[in-house]
Amino acid sequence: MSAFYGQVDGALVCYQKSALLIEKDARHEHVLNQGYIRQWIGEIARCKGAVLGWLSVFFRAAHLKWEHVSPPRAGEGKATFPGD
């Protein structure tokens, strides 16, 4: 939680706004950035004590976004799956 400086709710609002912008962006980094925002929202959900199943959704979504565009990143993301 230290990465958010105790501002978990504020970080979530910023990530939600970023997610909307990223989803509309068609540049070549688009898929990579979609993976990052999913990972970051998963990290926020973890800090807020989200149910394990919901955490897995975000981390797996990040992994799936990265698996074809950045296999090394996808491998790192898989390591963050809660409960695996």
C-alpha cells in the first residue's frame, strides 16, 4: 500500500480515469497499457481487501493482454495471481 501513499481511494479514481483513456487509445502500446491498468486496479483491489476471485480477474486479464505482445511481462504478471 505504500506505493499509493495511503491514498488508495484516490489512486482508484485516477486509475479508473486512466482506464477510460487507455481503452479509447489506439496507439501501438495500447494492449500493453491495457494490461498495466488491469494490474494496477488489481493491486488497489488487493489493498482494499477484495475477494480473492475478483483479484484473480484483474491479474489474469493483465496476463492475457500481455501474453502475445510481451511474453516476459505476461510471465511476471502470472506470478502475481492470488491463490495460485
